[in-house]
Amino acid sequence: EVQLVESGGGLVHPGGSLKLSCAVSGTSARNTLSWVRQAPGEELEWVSTINIRSNNTYYASSVKDRFTISRDAAKNTLYLQMNSLKPEGTAVYYCSTDTAGRNRGQGTQVTVSS
């Protein structure tokens, strides 16, 4: 079983940047790790996925060219660099072993507001 612990959220102005981290422990047969988010009153939304074998990355159209997913295998850590943040990016961000967020951590709050 994989345990996931997110950190790095906070309050940022529109146009600002944040870098989220996710400490990954345990073992999994899955080849991918993902970020998902949930805005207030909304469903979980897939944000990005990385294939840990190929390092191929995938992004939702709403974040493409602004967010970057990466991982440090030596540190067992997943990252999400978020640039040019918009108010609609306000959400709880989770890392997950699946794109639907069924196995996710406790989340970290990101608030984009002036």
C-alpha cells in the first residue's frame, strides 16, 4: 500500500507561483502518479500525471503550459510546479496513485486571491 503526504500549499496572488510536494512511501505496482484537485463545491478534477517508468507527462488543458509535474526518485517525492496561477486554481490539491483520486493523500490547500 502506498502512503501519500502533500505539502506546499498556501495563499498566492493571481499570477504567482507555488510548488507542491508529495512524499510517497510504500510500494505499488502502478506506473503512474497523478495530481488531482477539488475546488469548493466541485467534483475532483484530474490535473496531471507522470509515468514513473518513461517520465512521460500529461496535463489537463486548463493547466497545460503553466503547471509542471516531476518526481525525484531518490527522495520518493512527487512535485507540481504551478506558475501563472489563476483564481479558479483555488482548490485542495491531492497526489494520487490513480487519475480519479481514489487513492490520494490528505491534500494541501491552495488559495489564489488578491
